[in-house]
Amino acid sequence: MNDRSRPVPQARFARLAAFGQIAGGVATGMVGEGLRRLAKGERPQLSELILTPGNARKVTEQLSRLRGAAMKLGQMLSMDAGDVLPPELTSILAQLRDNAHIMPPPQLDRVLVEAWGSNWRRRFLRFDPTPIAAASIGQVHRATLPGGRELAIKVQYPGVAASIDADIDNVATLLRLSGLLPATLNIAPLLAEAKKQLHEEADYQREAAEMRHFKTLLGQDDRFLVPEPVDDLLRPTVLPMDFLSGRPIDKLADATQSERDRAVTALLDLVLRELFVFGHMQTDPNFANYRWQPETGRILLLDFGAARAVAPVTAEAYRLLLQAGLAGSADDIRNALLRIGFVSPTQLDRHGLAIEEMIGILLRHLERSRDSLFDFADRSFVAGLRERGAPILADRSTWTLPPADTLFIQRKISGTVLLSVRLRAKLPLIEMLTPFAKA
């Protein structure tokens, strides 16, 4: 059996038992780490005992076996951690983006028989049973139609759609029991929105429609390629599309500076147009959703399950924040952060000075690029932000969440910036942003 081949647990009890194994493994790791630190005369905090590399490995392995919503939430954490979690933890969690377990051949066959009938193999000249990619919702296979058309076929893991609500509730329970989230923090709206989005992602017919929509939006932009879905093979759990060859987007890190800058310019421009022009955004920044063609310089856009409309009020809130940043007005930035929900009135009352200093650090860093290129690899400002932000993070009673739809949009923005940092891009950022600040 392939080392990555594991059946997807479908029964509710089996998935609940897996969450129990996660909790039990983390608890055991906490006890061991706590005893080790006490023996050294330290008094560790609960969060320090939970967020260890050993516990991250346990959670990563179990979420990879579960797949579905549980793994998706782990991927979100690995993408959004940025400079908050220690590098050793983010590197372990990042494995969730690339190394999902795959279905054994008998389980794959059952899924395809249900979708296409018992004679499904006759539809193809060739169907490769070994997937070329595996993620949280499904895995991707290459196939060839009798006429020679090359396809990439997304096959959804069985039981994923039915387990979304329970998986998210179980993850939320684990977070509550861990003490990582304050009891006063209301995460119910975020959980409801996460369930809604994941149900949408599990509907491959909806994703095919979103793929066509983005193909229309980007029809005249030769920087991007969007595959075409195959209607007669399309099912709610099977999404066939044209196979487009390309390299993983993070392999651009080995390309020339001009190639990296050109690609990042295209991706940042796409995010800005999604937010301010299209009013429609693909909100999942997972690097696996993009590929790059060295011979053409084009970027392949491969996943549209998380595409959604952007509310005009949300776009306007971001526009006001952008205007304030370009104007260099700390007061306007503070007010915009308050309006959009990234800062709460209580945090301003208790930590107003620290927030003002953090805004000042960011403005000075941005100002240095006003007449030159913005260097995304320059992270010299991060230490100052972390130092001033630490007391705010420690004051758990002031924690708040922005509106859920804003969080998903911010996730895409943050993920794109993270990729820009990874690719060490140098861009005329002020020049790029300025046109989008206008109403």
C-alpha cells in the first residue's frame, strides 16, 4: 500500500474517535513538556505547553488522516500564522498544505462508480489511479479522453460534505478546552461562516460555475490561465477540467528577480481587482492553488471553491483603510481599523499608545518606499510590531473578531503578502495601490 494511502473515515463515530486521539495525544505531550520544564525550574504557561513542535506533529498527522473541514482549518492556521507562531510550528503545520493522505484504490473506485456508474473506466483512454495532488476536500487525478483531451479530475473524499458541521464543532471544542481562546470570545459567527464556506467548497458544480465566471472576468488578461470544466463528466463530487501544466508557485523563489516581480505584481493586482473592481474574490490563498509556467510567465489559477462575492460595505471599508495608509494619516488609519473591526474600542482604551506606535512603524516602513521599490523581503519592522503587540495579545479579555466575511478576505490578502515575502519581490507598491484608493 502506498505510504500516504489511508481510507477516509466516514462514520461519525470514527471521526469523533480521531478527534479524541488528537486531544489525548496533545494532553500527553503537554504533561511531558510540563514536567520537563518544571524540572528545569520553569513555570510554563498553558499555551506554551500546547504549542510545541511535538504536539503540532500529532495534530498534523491526525488532521491529514481525517481530511475534510478539520484539515482545512489546520491549513488556515498554517497560512495565517505569519510571524505569530514559532517557525518550527508553522513549518510542521505547513505540511497540511501539501501532504494529505490519499484514498486507497478500492475507496476511490467506489466514489467514481457512484459518480459515473460501474463502467466509468470506458469513458477514458487513460485514468491514472495515483493522484497528482491531494488536499483537504479531495484529490486530483490525470486522465485522457478518447479524443486525446488531457484532464485534471478533482475527486472529493467520501463523507467530507456530511462531516463539515461536526468537524468544525469538534475543532472549536478542542480550542475551547485547550484554553487558547478566551471564554468571552464569541466565535459562533465565524464558525457559522466557516461551515457555509466549506459546504460551498464541497459543491463541485458550484465551483465549476465560479471557474467559468473568473475565466470571463480574466478573459483579456494574458497573465493568467483558468481551466475549462467538462460539463458531461461534472458531478457534485467530481470536477473534471483541462489539465494545464505548470510548476508550483513557490518554485518561483529560484527564478530571476524580474520573473519574481512580474508574478507577484500580477497576483497583487488580481487581489486588488477582486476586492475593488470585480466585487468577487477567490478567498483561499493556499499556494497550491497557483502554478507558474516558466516558458510563458503565466500563472495558472486552479481552485475556485472558496470564491465568493465581496459585500460593497466591506470593499468600502478597505478602501478607506487604503486611503488613510497612502495619506500617511495615523488618525485615519486608527479610525479605519476600528470601523473594519480589526481593533476594538476596548483595545484602544487600554492599549492606545501601543496601537499608535504600531501604526507609526508600518507608516515609516511604507514611507521608505514612496520614491523607490517596496522590498517585501525586508522584515526589519516585524520585531517592533511583535514587541508592541505582545501586551495586546496577552490581554485576552479585549480579544474580538472582525465580521466573518472580512476575515476570509483578509486571509486572502495576508496569504498573498506572505507569498510576496517568500518570493522576495521588489515592487512600486505605492504606485500600484494608488489607483484603487479612488472611489
